[in-house]
Amino acid sequence: MKYTVAQIAQLLNAEIVGDASLEISTICKIEEGAPGGLTFLSNPKYTQYIYSTRATAAIVNKDFVPEQEVPCTLIKVENSYLAFAQLLNFYQEQQAAKAKTGISPLACIAESAQIGQNVYIAEFVSVGEHAVIGDGARLYPHVTVGDEARVGARTTLYANVTLYAQCVVGDDCILHAGSVIGADGFGFAPQNGQYLKIPQIGNVVIGHHVEIGANTCIDRATMGSTKIGDYVKIDNLVQIAHNVEVGEGTAFAAQSGVAGSAKIGRHCIFAGQVGVAGHLHIDDQTTVGAQSGVTHSLKSGVYLGSPAISADRERELIVYRRRLPEMYEQLRKMKDNQ
């Protein structure tokens, strides 16, 4: 699929500096540019490559002023990172228009299941009794959809996704390979030195426009529902425990974990390897830095450390901790001189 620089600029409402008639046939990284390639410059650390890239055109911010000659045509926008993301989404939509449809004869679909129009159900997919698959949904090989589970319209389940019985996934969602939705929550009652399993009879309800990374697990509720709000984005290898509620637009980076019955607000950000203890409440618009341990409920703000505290205070403590060896040596000398 080929487009001219002019066509791309029109799509992005952009200004062109250079040859608008050049043809773009691929997308590439700025440091590995190739003729016919389109790249972008957002991070200042990569500015050096704009002067040597072999790409045909580059998307840059409107305030970018070259310090020397640039070998490619520039497409100037307000926000180059956002514009490039929009362009990739456009490319993906074009690819989706050519995507496969139809149901493989090697799929196993219960007679009572409801299958929408224009779906793609690949080889070795299993769809259980009274399950519902929405219009335009796409189920790749070895997906399992349990009894009475629901998959929304235009939702994609990649290979080996498991959606347990009675669980619900909304419209326009993406679940990446190996994610597991609705496995039992970690509920056990101590009994005579052993553990009595507490049946997990609830489900998981996932909203619309949610993306869930590979090998991420979201556990079913003990009772009621584990809830993931609309527009939530969850990275690979994340654990969301039973009865957790996650508000709209919140994002989790890889290897984060949320313990049972925690309530996470809207538009929060959890960086990599953040752990949240159970039964806590995290206010809307809270950001927690990487490897932080959240042991108490948090008001809106930015937090770091374990236990997580105000980011400003944690930065002060980082400076103090770095000086501890020096301070210790000073104290030792003072003691020796007494």
C-alpha cells in the first residue's frame, strides 16, 4: 500500500517542508530509515538521526528547527508522537479491512452459542454452551470461550486466550496471546494447618476499548464481579486479583499486580512492577512509579518507593540514602576523635 507525502500530510492536517510528491511504502525507525520509509522524531535523544536517516520523510513537531541540512522531507504537526500513533492506527484499519472472515470447520462451537455476523473463528477455537460472539469479533487459533461467556463486537482474542465461563468482554477490545480471564481468585481459608478452598462463583466484566497484554491474568470474583472499566490498558504479565475494580482509562505496565478487592480509580498510571495490596482505595488520577509497593490507600498524586510515598519526599530520601556511607564515615571519625 503506497501513499504520497501529500496524502499523509492531509490525513494528519500537517505542513510539508520538502517534496510533497514523494511516495511512502513502509514505516521505519529513524535510525534504520530506508528509501520509501516514513519515520518520526519525538524523543530529543534521537535528534541526531534526523540528519543522517535514509527515510524518505519524517514526522516532526512544528517547533522543530534543523541545525543543519535534513536529507528527508519533513511533515510538521503539533505532536509528532500522537500523529505517528494515529497513522499506525490508520494503517491497522486498512489492514483490518482485508482481514479474514469465516468460521473454520476445525473450530468446536456449541449449538446453543450465538455467533454474530462477519466473525473470524480460526482452527481449534472452542466456544461453549450459550456463549455469545459479537459481530466482527476475531478469535484466533486455540482460543477458548467458556459456557455463557460473552465477546463483544469487533473484539479480537489472539491465540490461546482463555475466557472462562460467564465472563464478559466488551466491544472493540484486544486480548493478546495467552491472557486468562476468569480463573479462580486466590481464596483459601486456613483450616487445621491446611487450606480450605473458597469457591469463586463470580465473574469478570471487562468494558469497551480495553487492551490486555500477553499472559496477563484477571481473576474471577469470589462473589459479584471483578471489573475492568472502559479504555483500560493492561500490559503483559500483569495480575489482577479477585473482586478488584479498575476505573476507566487506567493503565498498568508489565509485571504489576493488584491484590484482592482493591479499588483503582479512573485515569491512574501504574509503572512496571508496581504491587498494590488488597482492599485499598486508589483515587482517580494517581500515578505510581516503577517497583513501588502500595501498602495503604492513596489520594490523587504521584508516588514512589516501597512503601509508596509522595514522589517529592521519596526523591529527597534517595539523595539522603546515597549520602549514608559518607555520613557514616563522618560519624565514625567523630566518635574516634572523642
